[in-house]
Amino acid sequence: MSSDVLNGTARILRRLGGAVTGGISRLGFAARFLVAIVWHSPQAFRRFRLTMREIYFSGVLSLVIILLSGLFVGMVLSLQGYETLKRYGADEQLGILVALSLVRELGPVMAGLLFASRAGSAITAEIGLMKTTEQLSAMEMMAVDPLARVIAPRFWGGVISMPLLAALFSAFGIFGGYLVGVRLIGIDNGAFWGQMQAAVDFWPDITDGIIKSLVFGVAVSLIAVFEGYDAKPTAEGVSAATTRTVVISSLAILALDFVMTVFMFRAGNV
Amino acid sequence: MLAVPNASSSNLLTETCHLDPAAAAIELDDVSFAYDRRPVLQGITMKVPPGKIVAIMGGSGCGKTTILRLIGGQIKPHSGKVLVAGQSVPDLEPEALYALRRKCGMLFQFGALFTDMSVFENIAFPMREHTQLPQELIRDLVLMKLHAVGLRGAADLMPAELSGGMARRVALARAIALDPMLVMYDEPFAGLDPISLGVVGQLIRRLNDALGTTSVVVTHDVYESLKIVDYLYFVSEGRIVAQGTPDAVRESKDAFVRQFVDGEADGPVPFHYPAQSYRKDLFADVQ
Amino acid sequence: MNRSAIDLWVGIFVAIGLGAVLFLALKVGNLLTLDRTAGYRLEASFDNIGGLKLRAPVKAAGVVVGRVEYVRLNPKTYEALVTMRIENQYEFTRDTIASINTSGLLGEVYIGLDAGGDTVMLKDGQRIAKTQSAMVMEKLISQFLFDKAAESGGGGGKK
């Protein structure tokens, strides 16, 4: 009996070790993949049409979900925040609460998560399907490098779209906060915007948000194209890859957000 | 990784006529290849004379598609030589491999058309990528290729709107878009209705003769192959077990060829997957 | 999706995206309203600056006239030396009092300037002579308790 337990434990440890080394080697492969994409990127910019098409499919088609989500998040923030601030007589700070929360954190992070699930999974599925139906092989045999023609434009399309989507999320969120705070609850309009303007600095608050969204853009786009390119060329393989894109992108966004926040806002206060 | 070529160095119209008689030949010499530890091909030796159609036949999973990938340079053999037009494919620099592939066309199983582009754009793709031809000329060339396969009226359809046979023909038109010196067909007859089978077979023969190309057809359709090819190779479990002209194959007494051509269930390729004796299996104790 | 439609939509997307960034920078943030380089410097010494932070506002009569630019400790007198940058359009008399205030009970800390009646104005780099330090909560409470104790102790030592 005890030898069974030992065997079971050994098996679990072996699987764990295998998963960890497998994960690390995939990380290394993904890093090399990123270098390869950047190396093959000149064509994506010389023939900007290709990248523009991808900006359309990842950015423009995500607009609806981003704008609506931003609006609702801003409205809820305003509603919830007001209750708490009122208790300390600080309800005029509502504008600051909504603006800083969105611009520093919620804008980039939520836009990143939404982008990963909508556009990231679509990119993975598309590339995975192209791999399954041998379209990528066909391109290779026609002496067209799929990295330059298919992968790089999708990568840069995502990287360019992300900061714009994050800014739109924050902007619409603040507008939603204004709608609830000023129009619905009745906070003074001047106080709302004035306090906000005094407390939100372009540097570092807004620029930090932009940097975050750029980093998220790179991470999500890289994961999306990598998982698609690496997917097993079967129906289950593509489906698994799509799921992995969403899960790993989300985790990456949250982890990177933590790391960046520590660096950005630790040094912000005297 | 492939390098991006200098597209302006090509001239589509003059390149096609310059065919060194020995240039389009393919030679495989004692080639071996294995996936991880599993040997896929062993000791393959075959010759494809220029301008001829050669069929590589065999059951599923015997390594036929691997041979095509070796010829196309997608994979490298573990031993042996792969020569296309006198050049050793595995040793080519990326630029040279690139240049070689521009002179080859490949028809993938089920077509592998680019689903986000129309039929017209699919065929125009290699022209747009590799030449600087003006749009009007490309348009004419695309329509000519479509006319050759009988689908000129379908130029604006999307691949999703095509039937299997039509998709195959469009892919064929795309494979010959740049008038290649070598065309490779991966299971061109798979899953087609009898009429489409006949059409595709006829097109392979006619285009081969009209363009003066060399063709390699990987298939397991015996009937169509015997009608159109010049020579056949039979592959089983990674080795060449038989070869000959269509007439020789029809007359052959070789057991493998006979099983393949006549479609016998059992023969040199066994019916039963390897297992222990039937009696032992039935009477084994259930744990 | 034909090319011109894609061009149009991508153009719109980028335009509104940049518009959002601009909105955030100008309406939400204070990119233009805060002109940090134009202005002259004034210095002031405090025993205790409390919760005063960098870039805290400097207000006179409640109007923001400048920002705190630099804070350091004077190693000889162990007083806090604050450098403020005041907008050029505002001038203050030599006998101005600088005090550290809190807006509301838990609000932000700022420097308040009360101008006096002197005819001479402070110039760039000069120091405000009269200052009032921040009220530190602990000192206030202990002061209050001390006063209270002194009161009741003087009254008879009951309780």
C-alpha cells in the first residue's frame, strides 16, 4: 500500500516537474518567437495595408464592448464610490476617485482583459485554423514567409490597438462617472471636474496608464499569435489554444500590472 | 526562417521558357527520415525525369507526403540526397531555397485556399507577392489560369462558397499561377465525386504537357493515376516496394501491387493490426 | 470588407482613440493648466510641514497661485525648507505669512499665503520670514489634555 502512495506521489511530482520545465521551455520559445516577429516586421510596416486590416479586426471590432464596458464600469465606480466618500464628507472627491482608478488601473487592465478575450482569442483561432487547413504551409511553399505576412501584422495590429482602446475605456468610464455623479446624484459639476484636474497629472498618472496598456498590448498580442502558431492542427488543438490564449493573457495582464504598479507608484510619493 | 526576396528581379514572362532539359528533374538518393524516433522513410531512391508525371502511391501514413515535403525543402532528410534541378535542397541557403520555391507550385490536400480572400485574389496572391506586374496584367493572367481550369466565371466567389471539386481546381490554378517548372500534388483526388475526379486528372495531364512542367502526384487513387501518369512508385512502411509504367503495373504479378491495384483486404499489407492471439484475448481473465 | 471601408473605420478608430488620450490629458488631467516652469521661486522655513507633499498647491485666499517644488531639511537648524514656485502674475508682500493648512478635516495639505501691508514685494529666490507650521494632531491632543489637566488641577484636584 505504501509503495502505491510513493508511486502516486512520485508520478505527481514528475508531472509537476514536467509541467514546470515544459512551461519554462515554452516561455523561452515564446521569447524567441517575439524576436523573430520583430525581425520580420519591416514588411508589416512597408505594406501598412496588412497591419491596418488587423487594426480593424482587433481594434475597431472591439470598440463596442470596450466603450460599453467602460461606460458601465465608470458608472458603477461612481455609484459605489459616492456611498463611501459621503461618510467622510469627501463626496466632492468623487471625480478624483473615478478618474484615478480608471486612468491608472481599471482602464488598461480591463481593456486588456476584454481585448484578450475578444480579439486575442479571435487571432489565435484564425491562425490556428490557417495552420490546420495548411494555409500557412501553402504560403511557405509559395515562398511567402507566414511570419512576415500573417503573424507580424496581427501582432502589431494588437499592439497599436491596445493603448487606444485603454484610453477610450478610461474616457468613457469618466464620462459614465460624470453621468452618475453629476447628473444622477447631483454633485457639483465644477467640483467634479475641477478636483479631478487638480489631482490627475499627465505625468505620471496618464503616461503610466499608457505605458501599462502598451505593455499589455505586447503581452496579449504575443500570446495570441504564439498560441495560434503553435496550436495542434486539429479541432481540439485550436480550441485548446484559444482557451490558453484567454487564460494566459489574463494572468499575464494581472501579474504585469502588479509588477508595474509597484515600480510606478512606489516612487510617486515623497 | 526565410529571407524576403528582391521581387523586382523576376520577370515572369521570360523565365518560363528557359528550361534546362535536365533542370526540372528530381532525384532522391537513399533518403531516410524519421519523426522523433519513429522511422518514416528508409532508403528511398527515385528519379523523376523532366516533363513527366510521376505518381507516388501507397496506403495512408506510409510516408508519401513526407517525400513531398523533402522535395519542397520543408524538412531535411537524416541521410541521402534530395536534388531538384541539380541543386541539393537541404543544403540551400534560405534565399536560394526561396528562389527555388518560386519556381515550384504545390497543390495541397483539400486546396488550402486562403479563406479570407476571393478566388481571384487567391490566384493573384503569388503574382502580387513575387512580381511587380501591373494590376491589369495580373487580372488577365488570373483570368487565363481560371479559364484553363474552367472556373473563369467563379472569380469573385469566396472559398467557402466553392464545392470540393471547384476548390481543388482553384488551388490547381493557384499552383500554376507563376508557370512553375515543378508542380507537386498532395492527394489531389481525395474526396472528390467521379466527375471532379475525371476533371482534375485531365487537368493535371493537360497542364503538365502544356506548360512543360514536371509533376509529382502523391495519391492512393489507382484508377485515375493509371490513366494519366508516366511512371509509378509504390511505397509501403517507408520503403519503395514496387515501381513501373502504368502498363507494367497493370500486368504486374508483385503481391503488393496486386493487393493495391485490386483492392484486396488482406495481403502484404495485413488486415489485422498487430495484437496477441485471438484465443488469448478472448480467454484472458478480466482484472 | 473592401479596402476603403477598412481605411475609413481604422481612421475613425485611431482618431477617436487619440481624441480620448487628448481628453484625458486636457480635461481630466492638468496638462495645460499647470505651467510649472513659468513662475518665480519663494522659500519658507517651517518647524513641521506635517503632511505637505511635493506639488502640493500654494493658495492665497483659497486660489491656487503656485506649487511646492522642493522640500528638504536644513541640516543646521533642523527646520524644513520648502521651495515654492509662484505664478509670475502674483506678487506677495515682504511680510506675507506662509502657513501649512489642511483643507477640511482629512483633506489635502497645502500652503496658505496671507499677504500683509508692506509696500515692498518679494522677489525670485527670497524667503518668507513669517511662517506657521502644520498642526500635528498628537501635539494638539496632548496640548488639549494638558490644558484640561491644568484647569481641573487649579480648580481643586477632583476626578
